[in-house]
Amino acid sequence: MPCENQDQQGFERGLKPRFSSRRLPDLLAITTLIIVAAVAGLTFRDYGLGWDDYTHAQYGDLLLSLYRSGFADRRAFTFVNLYMYGGGFDMLAALAAKISPFGLFETRRLAGAGVGLVGLFATWRIGRRVAGPVGGLVALILLATCPLYYGHMFMNPKDAPFAAAMALLLLGLVRSLEEYPRATPQTVSLFGVGLGLTVGSRIIGGMAGLYAAAAIALIIALEARRSGLRDAGVCAGRFVLSLAPGLVIAYLVMGLVWPWAVIDPLNPVRSLEYFSVFFEKPWKEMFAGALVPVPDMPRSYVPTLFALQMPEAFLALALAGTVLALIATVRGEEPLPRRAALLLLAAAAIVPIVIALVTRPALYNGIRHFVFVTPPLATLGGLAGARLYDWLAGHRRAAAAAGIALFAAAGALPAVELVRLHPFQYTYFNRIAGGVAGADERYMLDYWGLSLKQAAEALRARLAAQHETPPAGRPWKIAVCGPHPPAEVALGTDFVTTWNPNGADFALMLGEFYCATFDAPVIAEVAREGVVYARAYDIRGRSFTTLFTIPPVE
């Protein structure tokens, strides 16, 4: 009969694991989430502020003022360029700060960890749906030990929440494809919330429509062979109509977290136009050992950094899973809903990178703008991991045990690096790159300046231990090569920051290429694996004319 999901039982059979217990992988997944939550709860205060934190905190307060004033206070609609983004995370953090026992920025770190856990949970559920309990567990472990995702979830107010929202949206889409041609109200609601949060975080979330279109096109093409193009088109139309209430939910959610987008229906289009060209004055960043203007980064930028910044096991399994997913879409062995779901995930992993390769946008700050690709990549890695386990289990139990041990060892390697680099996990480079030591002179590491927190705290502790006090009548004057608001928060009221080292008492310098190395006593140093992330110098009685090796902006 047309428009019946004749493959649903086959879909469920295809996910039935070939091992005796379905509960153990789920128990391990829940344990993993609890461990990540516990570690986050113990360490969130260690993370410093980045270039954008102070401004985003202001944006969150302005959005709350907008709502409190009944839309009379509209400063949020002209605040730098942040009104072009949704402010859901910033509002959440601002609200949490009103009841949190911690300071504003510590609360923002805790809120970021909470949002990151939502993304981890959604990734686990996606992996479980497309690859069974083992696949879900593998996907969760891959993402939880991915330094790019884990490090950014604490301190990235844009890209990490966007990644979590995208994971929720993909979960809703996968569920809807399972239920094709009529999604349940629960699934429609999940789809709507996920879509609203995704587009309400960054306008490029609309590219998820391409992923869904690819999956639906596959279903239409294969259904047309079985029941004719007309019937296949009717079923697809009913499916889209069943999701239509989700679009209403999405618009309402988007309006809540991004009110500027709904005060004029064309504002999302204006945002897309704004971000389609590089909107800042160009600067240079280090890539492959050369200083390159960010609008001129080569096409190899994103693939290279993915190859060097993803853990090796993540890379291998994600690539294998992507291949398996694409093969499954063209072979008739898998149930149709599952083939569509796998194509959806493969598109979510591949399309953003392909778009970057084709359009060559301005690229900078490593691959932080592509954190949202890590959940679908981890899910595809879970697919490959589950297939590998099934293959090993089909031979002998000892082989399966050896495979589990190998995966545990592979997962432990990035987990160890998470500990060694803490709280700078986002600077991770894998062994292909030679770790952070091998990448130090070739790529950007602490481009967001998180290490200024540790360097500033060490400077303050050193001065306190030596019982030094500021000169009479003024605070300490400190020249900072890096983001100033984070340094000011970490230093406190006894210090005033400046960009001019002439006449300053101390200098706080990031270890990036653009910050000079001073011939002066080093009184504090932050390093990981032999790489200097930041230093504090005593420059009293010395004369320096600039903090920079090259002009920060040309």
C-alpha cells in the first residue's frame, strides 16, 4: 500500500545487535555522560576567557533587557554585529548567572558545559538509532574525547552551542526518516526545536535543508521504482506536510533566541548576505608555517586541520563510517529508512566541508567554525565501530575482546591528551602533526588567548608572595598582547591594561607568533608539552616600543 513504511520492521531488525546484551552498551554510555558531567563540574572554573566572551556577556544582558522592557530597549538590535547571530546561549548564561553561586564568567563556562552535554547526548541517541547500542556508545566516546568538541564546549559561545543544536536537529531528522512517511508529534516537536535553535544560533544552519533534501530525494527515487513516481511523490508530500508544524515551532524558537530575525522577515536574508563576505579588516594567521591573510587561506585549510586536529581513531572510524554510509545508500541490502538516515548523516559531515572547499570563505581560528561537523562525524565513526565489532564477534569471542581492548586503548590516547593539555584542550594536535610541539611553529594554538587567565593568576600570586604592592597613587600598569577584557577579569582592580609597553610595569604575552619575546625577567609562564602558551614579564625600568612582531591588522 502506498505511503506505508514497509521497511520499518526491517529497519529495526537491521539495528538488532549480534551480541547477547543490549543493556551493557547503554549502561556504559550513561556512565560516560555522568563521568563527563562530573569532570566538567570539577574543572569548569579553570577555563579562561577568549576574545569574544566579554562582548557576548553584554549581548546576553541586552537581550534580557529587550524582553524585560517589552521590546522598548532595543540596544541589542544594534550591538556591534552580534545581532546578526542568535543569542540563545548568551541569554541562558545571563539568566543562569542571576541564580548561580559562581561569578558571571564561571557561570558561562558551566552553562557551556551543560550545552555541550546536550550535544553529546543527542549524538549518542543518533548513533544508537543508526548503528545500534554499540554504535551509539562508540559515537559518544569519540565525541567526548574529541579535543575540538570538548575544549570548545566550555568557552565558545557561538560554535559549540551551534554544534549541540545541530546534533538535536539531526536526531529529529533521523527519527522522522525512521517514521516516514508520517512523523509522530514528538518527533515533529524535536525537529522544530532543533531547527529553531540551529538557525537561531547561526544562519548557516539552514544548510541542514540540503541534508534533508538529499535523504528525501533518495527515498523518492527508490520508492518510484517500487510504486511509481506519482505515488512516491505523494508520500514525500505527506511526509513534508507532517513536518510542517515543526517549521512553525522552529520559527517561534528562532524568534525567541534571535529576536532580530523576526522583527523583519528579511533580516535572516540580510544576515546571510552579511556573512557571505568577510566583514572585518584582514589580518594574518599561521598556516603550514607561513603567514597567510585570512581571506586568502588555501583550499587545503579545512581538510588539513581536520587531519591534524582530530584524534587518529576518530579520523579512521569517521572516514570508514562515511564510506560505509555512502555504500549503504546505493546498495539495496539495508532498509530504505536507514539508507536515507545514513545519507543524511554523510551529507551533514561532508557538505559543509565541500562548500568551504568550493567557495573559499575567509578562514581563521583553526576549524572552530566547523565544530558542528564533529557530531555527525562521530556518529559515522560509531557506525564503523559497530560494524567492526559485529565482524569480530562473528569470528570468535576472543577477537571481539581484542577489538574492544584496541578501541579502549585508542580512546584513551586522546583522553590522556585532554588531561595533559587542560584547560587548553582546543589547542590539541594529533601525532600526525607531532602534537602541540610539532604544530607550534606551523599552526595557531591558543588563538583565543585562554592562557592569559593562568598567566595573570600566576603573576598576581608571585607579587603577593613577594609582598609587592602597586606604586603609590596608581594601579599596576600591564601591557597585554592578547584579549584585554579576559586579562582584566583575571588580574583584578589592582591592574590597568594597555597596548603600549612603554612605561608599563609588566607585560602579559601570548605565545603566538604575533607577540614579541622580551629580553626581561620572566615571572610567570604557562606551558604545555614544552610549548609556551603565555608569559608574564617584569619590564620595570626597561623600554619597549611595541608588543608585536608584526602589525596585528594591516
